[in-house]
Amino acid sequence: MKLLSMIACLVAYLFLNRAALAAIRNLGESKQVAEVRIKYLEKTTSISMLVLFVFAICLVMGLGYSEVSLFLSSAFAVIGVALFAQWSILSNITASMVIFFGFPYRVGDRIKVTDADFDISGTLEEISLFHVLIRTDAQNLITYPNNLILQKPVFKLDNGNRTFPQKLFPPPPPAPRHSFKRGDSRHR
């Protein structure tokens, strides 16, 4: 009975993994996403599916839920402590998945990320698992983290937009100056 259940889990894993990868590939091709980005997401999905498969096999082999959950919670605790200082890695990976499914810009687009301190504008050269690469007009390469590009407004130059705005919000107008005289009743 256990052998039959393990075979069923293996068949389900292979079917679900193949279906998920096909769906990602179809979505990526329909959105004209670069092949490298599709591969990144396929790899991440395959690893996640493998972890779920191992969990299911452990349950089928007779390991109780409490033993498996104890092992997984211990493993995640160690991994969590190890990655605590590197939380930005996890947020960049998560952001890369959001960028894959909903980012309105493609490789080759001219963009400007609003930043008060630096001019981050140029041609979007690559979108990877951890960062985007932006080539400036001076041919410098800017590496910008995925989690930050989702937090800031990004302008795209296209047919309607010919130049990047210099300031996102213009400074407020100066306050009107009132001249008060000594005998003026408003000057108290």
C-alpha cells in the first residue's frame, strides 16, 4: 500500500511540476519575457515543488505529521537564523516573482527610477533573480535591487513621454511676505 501511495505521489509530482513549468513558460512567452527570467522562475518553482514532494513522501512512508513538522520547523529555524542578516535576499527573490508577473517594463525600455540622490535612468538591460541592470547614456551599468524598484515610482519613455521629469513633486510656492508697520493692528 505504501509503495502504491509513493508511486501516486511521484506521478502527481511529475504531472504538477510539468504543468506548473508549462504555465510559467506560456505566460512568459505571451508577455514576451526574456528567456533568462523564465528560467529563474522555473528553477524556483521546481525547488518548491520538490520540497512539497519530499514532505508528501515522508507522510506516506509513515512518518507522523508531528515528526515531519518537528524536522521542518527545526530546519527552518536554522535556515531562518542563518538568513536573518540576509533578509534582503529573500525579499529580492520574492520581488523578482512579482516583477515577472506584473512588471510593466521590459528589457530594452528606457526607464528612470525616482531617487533624490542619484540619477538612475537609462535602458533596462536585464531583469534577474536579485536585481535589474540599467545601462545609462554614459554607458555605465547600474545594478538596482528588485525589492527597491518595486518601492519607487518608475517612469518609462515611450511615444507619449519624451523626457524624464526632473522632479516628481515640484517644490511648494514661497509663502507670501506681509509687511507690517508698527501701528498696524495685525502686528500684535
